[in-house]
Amino acid sequence: GQLIALSGNAHSRIERLPGLNYDPAGIYAGREIVHVDLRSVADGTAWVCLTANCGVHELRGSPENEPGTLTAGHWAGHDFVYWLPSSTASPPKLPAASSDQRSGR
């Protein structure tokens, strides 16, 4: 079989985050798809964009959870949360586009 995964705490949500003016991709996947958020038990890092500040950011873990478990995830905008032992930032595969590339020059 095959598995297609859409990850990211914001992109894979089944509902819009407060303050955003767009629907996350998870909404378009449909309710027949199971939406699972990946969260870390230990503190770690992730590559995220917070407003215009894209880069490695520290994440607080949730040590009260057990790595390798699946818990209810409606509080996180998903059907479930799968708890990882830790997380480490991974930068984008492609370099950021220059301002000339973004404007089509």
C-alpha cells in the first residue's frame, strides 16, 4: 500500500487557526481522511514560519505523554496526536527564492 502524509501543526489541521485568513490544507483533504498531528514528548526544534520569521525555532515538549502513543487530538485541530520521543528541525530542501524570483523578474 501507499501512504500520503501532510504534516505540520498548522497545515494539516481540520479547522482554521484563529487569526488566519485562509483554510489549512487539512480541511481540503476531507473528513474521511484521518488527521494526525505529530508532537514531541521532549523539548526540540522545528523549522517554522512565524509571521515573516522563518527558521529554526525551539519547541516545548509534553513530557506527560508517552512516546509512541496515539491520543485524542481535537484540542490540536486534528483527530489524533502521535507522540514522538523528540523533534529536530529540518530546513527546506530548496533555498529560499530571491525577491527577484518571487516578483517574476
